[in-house]
Amino acid sequence: MSEDHEEEKTTEVVCPHCKKTFAASLMTGDAERYRGYKCPHCRLFVPAARVNE
């Protein structure tokens, strides 16, 4: 039995609200506006377009 596990890529994100840094995996959705990250500190949704690579 072989299992294909796609490695989840994490990104360092700075929350624009609480200014804390966190590592998170990209959350995907049906539309582009639902792609982003959820801050574990203040629970703000940070769109992927606002994250500087």
C-alpha cells in the first residue's frame, strides 16, 4: 500500500492586525478571496494577496 502525502508548505505571515508572526498553511477556497491564512493569535483572516513573499 503506498500513500501519497503532499507535503504542506507553510509560510511565515505577519498579521496586519496584531503584528505577530506565525507560520501557517494556505487555506484554499472556491474563489480567490477565500485563499489566505488565519491568525492563531487574533483569529483575523489574512488574504494570500496581502502576504509578502
